Amino acid sequence: MSTSTSSGAAGTSQEESFPPPSISVPAVEPASASSSLSGGMTQAFCFSSGNPRIEETRGVMHLFPDIAVSSDLPIGRKSLVCVLGVPDHMTYADFCQFCASFIHHILEMRIVRTDGMEDRYSILIRMDGQDSTDNFYRYFNGKRFNSLEVEACRILYTVDVQYTGYKGSVEHPQSSPVATSEQPSCPVCLERLDQDTSGILTTICNHSFHISCISKWSDSSCPVCRYCQQQPEKSICFVCQTPENLWMCVICGFVGCGRYKGGHAIVHWKETQHCYSLELETQRVWDYAGDNYVHRLIQSKTDGKLVELNTHCIHSGDGCGSCNYADSELNEALLNSKVEVIVKEYNDLLATQLENQKLYYETLLREFEEETEREISEAVEKALSTNSKVQKKQAKLDECVREKKFLDELNENLMANQEIWKAKLLEAEESERNALRAKDDKIQQLEEELKHLMACLEEGNFN
């Protein structure tokens, strides 16, 4: 792999860099899906960076389209590339380890969010030379991030990066790098952030570090502000899974949808008597028992009921009687009570809620114990009934065994008698055969004697 000299890195034009924008960056019309830059068709991706709650930088990066043949690199390319669609579970250290063989050629890396790609982020990378950029592209484009995943690294050459605007609070202004006379320092090692001597990585919350320093940070959050690159999971109703019109119980944390959706939040109140619920969209608290919004509650001096503590009434100028009464109650509470008394009232309110919850859960526990005892008694009765049936079956089985034993003995005796009678039958048959033979012999003898007698009689007659 060929390397570039530091002089080549120093000669990189400002057009190839992507420094953090200042507040005064003029807004640019959003780019379309494809535009013509540098004489060729490019793809435009809108991106953003920064903590949305504090500041947010938006811009458009123009990229060359995917290259069908790896050897056919686009004409007019620069030493800027973009890694699209890096999974959120990959930390900065994981990606630095993934491209560790080219870390010493990387001058700057910037983490941005690409619009339309949820649970993913993109990385803009500026190398120290065109040869290093081409080698980086050929080596990592299409390569799987690790052997356990099917997702592959997708790299596109970057034509231009344009910043379209900045949105942030006055308390957290973003300073322009041109306005500062000295280079900022790395929050980890406290050394100057110099692109020519060490690579710089800018996190998704716009904090810059040395690549060698951030590569040792295994967490997915920023070491400075602890902002996590992984977007928090969207809340959904625990019952119907809808993400709209959500309310969270301030006592047990149950999240349910409002009455204009599935009404599972109010069902939770009816089942548990947790009367305070926080609307996630507006961060306002609703009291189901009083059927109104409450933000701060105090105990009334006159009737002891809980009332809402407001700073003023919008109808006070109209002479509203109820508002004047509320104002008198408020003035009385503010004049006759100190901070300790208000804290005590809140503690009493919390104790009351906890006592109610204790009674509620004790009731649930008793119901559960009664249900368990009932199930146990039913199981015992069923077991006893089953035992009685088993005993009856066992008695029948014993009787059958005795009958079988008797029949076996009777069968043995009958078989023995059968053998005896077979022998007697054979003897009787033999004796009968002998008698028949003797009878036949006697008959034959008598016949011969008769013949002889007849012969003698015939001779006597003739003489």
C-alpha cells in the first residue's frame, strides 16, 4: 500500500475538509436525491450532528454513486470518503479497530446521522492522500464488519459537504473555528488537536478527540457530555404496543395509551388506583381522581383537600369568584406556610399515597392468598377423591388377582385330570380292540367248525 507524505497532507485544500460550521453559516437549499457536481451525477444525503436537545447542525453531503467495478474509480474524486450505514452497536473504538491498518493515514473523521437511516450512523473520512484513499476504498468496501454479521462496509467517494444550518440555544453557542486563534485541545490527553500530527475524530455530539485517544474508549457515549450515539428506544403502550398518545404512571412506571386510543392508562388506574399519570408528549401530570391536570399540589387550610398551586389565574381580571377564592387560598398558604411546611405537606401526600398503595397491595396479597388456599383445598379434595378411586381400583385388582390364582389352580387340576383320563381312554380303547380281535377269532373258529359239521352231515346223508 502506498503512503503519502506529510507535505501532501498539509497541501489539502479547505474544500476537502469538513470543519464544524459556525452559527453564521448561510442556509442552502436542500439537495435532491441526485445532482450534478464536478461534471458528473452524484447522490445527495442530508445529515445532522449534535445533541438535538442542545444544538444541531444540518448539512448535505454529495457522494459519487456506487461503483460496479472496483478498479474503475470515479474521475475527479478527492481524498474524502463516506462510510454509510454503520450499525449503532459499533462504538467509536470498534470502528477504529475495524480500520486500524489505515488509522495513521486518516486526518479527520466525523460521525453524522444520515436522514432515513434509523439505528445507523455515517462517517466522513479525510485521508492524507489520494493513494491512501483509493487503497482504503479497495480494501474495506464490501468487507463485513465482523465474522458474526452479514452487514458489510459501504464506502462512497465524497464530492462535497455543505452545511445548511445550525440550531441551538443561546446558552450553548457554537463557536466558529476561524474566530479562535489557537487550536483546541483533546479532552482526554489535553494535547493540541493538530490534523497534521495526529488524526482527529469528531463524535456525533460535535466533540473532537484524537483518534488514538477515542479508540481506547469502549463505551458508546461521549467522554465529555455522555451523549450516546444510540438513539433511545421509543416508548410504546405495554398492552397494545401503540406509540401514540402515551401516558406513564408516576408511581409504578406503567406506560399506557390514552382514552382516545385504547384507554389502557385509565384501565391501569381503575385496576391499581394509581391516580397520577404523566403525559409523555407534554410532560404534564393528569389526576384521574380529580379529572384534571396537576403540576403542584398543596393541602388546603380550610377543608384539608388537595388543591393545585398556580402562580396566577387567567380569569382574575374578570372578577371570577372561584379564582378569587383560589387566590385567597394560595395567598393564605404562601403567607402562613414556610418551605418546611410545604415540604411536610408533600411528605404527608407521599405518605398518604404510600399508605393507599400499602392497603391496595395488602388487599391483592389477601386475595392471592385466598385464591391460593382455595386452589390448595381443591387440589387436596381432588387428591383425596383420586386416592379413594385408587383404593377401589386396588381392591378390584386384588380380587381379580385372587380369581386369577384360583382359575390357574383349577386349570392345573383339570390339565392333570385330562392326562389321567387320556391314559384311561387309551387303555379302554386297547382293551376294546383286544376284545374285538378275540371275538373275531372266536367267530372264525365257530365258522370253521360249522363248515366242518356241515361237511360231515353231507357225507352221512350220501352214504
